[in-house]
Amino acid sequence: MKSLQDLFVHMLKDVYHAEKQAIRAYPKMVKSVKTPELKQALEEHRDETLGQVERLEQIFEMLDRRARGEPCEAMQSLIEEGREVLEEAEDDNVREAGIIAAAQAIEHYEIARYGTLRAWAEELGMGDAAKLLQQTLDEEKKTDERLNKLAVDRVNRKAA
């Protein structure tokens, strides 16, 4: 990578792969959840993530590049941590608290990536890409807030 543009494209590939991994992980999380509000939040964010992938593909088009991912080891690790919670938690309420924690870790990673990508897009004069990245960043923050509210208002108490 010799330029900010190169770094931007590399990170774009990373987050593209990360989102694809997240889409594959959501069904297992949703299946193991009993709390209707949490199930709904996870399902809605999975659907939202499909739109986020489409936005990334639009940015690849703007760059005249084929949309493809670079393996994202960070996301692989976060998903693996979530998988461990699903397999090891013996109590449904504890499992749901762990699922929220795993989902929020994923959201925090994505918030960091999208914030950086948006800033770089602005620096590179890519206003349209910056707007798309900001839209995704806003969605990720909203999901994190929703999950946090569910944890604090309901799930954590039941797990305790």
C-alpha cells in the first residue's frame, strides 16, 4: 500500500468480508434467542446488513473495482467468541446476555472501521462514498444503542 487510496481499498475489502461473515453468523444467533425483542433486533440488523453490503458494492463500483473481500481475521475472532457463548452457556438468559455482548463487539468493530473509512473517503474527495459510509455508520451505532438498551433494561437482569 503506497497511498491512502490503496489503504482505503484494502480496508474496504476487509469490511466487505467482515459484513459477509456477519450475515452468515446471524441465523445461529437468532435461532438460539427466546426474547422476542432481541430476536427482532438481530433479524432486523441482519436485513440491514444486506443493505450495507450493497452500499459497499456501490463504493467498489465508484472505484471501478470488483467487489471482493480480504479475509477479516478480527471478525472471524469475534464470531468465534460468539459461537463459544452459544455452545457453552447452559442458561437461556445467560446465553442471551452473551449474544448481546458478542453482537455489540461486532458492532463496535464495524463502527471503528466505518468511521475510519468515512474519514478517508472525505480526505480522498469521495463525497458520495463518504455519504454511503456515514449511512452505514449511523445504522451500526443505532443497532449498538438498541442492543445496549435491551441488555440493560431486560436481558442482563434475567441473566443475573
